[in-house]
Amino acid sequence: MDKAVELYEEAISIFCDMGRFPNAAKLEKEIAEMYESDNQADKAVQHYRQAANYYQSEDSVNMVNQCLLKVAHFEALNEKYDEAISIFEKVAQACLEKNILKFNAKGHLFCAGILHLCQNVDLIASFHLGYCGDAPGAGEIQGDGLYVRVQSRVQAVGGPHQRSGSDEC
């Protein structure tokens, strides 16, 4: 596999010199997939990030998101929750900017919310999952009204069991 990666990287360099970034991105993604199948997550993340950068230069939103979601997946598995949350939120924002992708944003934000729970178990009781058509901050993703909202003030007040009546829909 090392020889294949070396040859791919040489080809990537040639494609970049020629200004053919989509071809370079495809090869970077293939290298990442090779490392992923070989259970070398750190190297896979590095190459998925580079592929996303190449796709970004060609304004290929779908491919950028695809690569970044792989990075977020591996970052979450490595318990780098802040990085994974940031990526999920960035991808969700990019989805909201494209009409055809905006319905995917809710799922990415939900993943970010779940990672907040993984990051701090004390927040579990302070998350409010529910259905409410006029959920604050739901914006364009309100659709059926499903939302996750952090009740950070609950923690500040003194714990998840001391809620005020203002956290209802």
C-alpha cells in the first residue's frame, strides 16, 4: 500500500501543477479510503481534509461536505468532539445555502447535538428534544418542528432538576 500511496501522491502533485484540482481531490479521497480500510484513521483524516480543500477550490459543495463528514466521523470516534461538532455545524451551514441540500442540515445539526451530549454527560438532562413548530432558532430547518435546544441556563441555575417553566414550546 505504501508504494501505491507514494505513486498517488506523485500524481496528485502533477495534477496540482496542471491546475486539475478535481483529479487531485479524487486521488486524495482514494488514498483516504485506502487508509480507512486499513484502519489508519489519522492518515485517513489527513487525506480527507486535503481532498476537501481541493474540492473547495472547485466549489464542489457536495464533495466537500462528503469529505468533511468523514473527517467529523473519525474525529468523533477519536473523542475530538469540539472538532467534530464544528465540522457538523459547518456542513449544516453549507447545506442551508443550497436549496437542494437544505433538508440535510437538520441531520447534521442533530449529530452536533449528540456530540455535545458525548462531550459533557451533565448536559443530557439539559437538552430538550421535542416537537414545536415555532422553535427558537429553527429558522429554515423547522420543517416538521423537530429541534434540539441547549438549555445552558439550567446548568447555571444549579442542575438539571431545577427548571423554570420557560423552557416549554
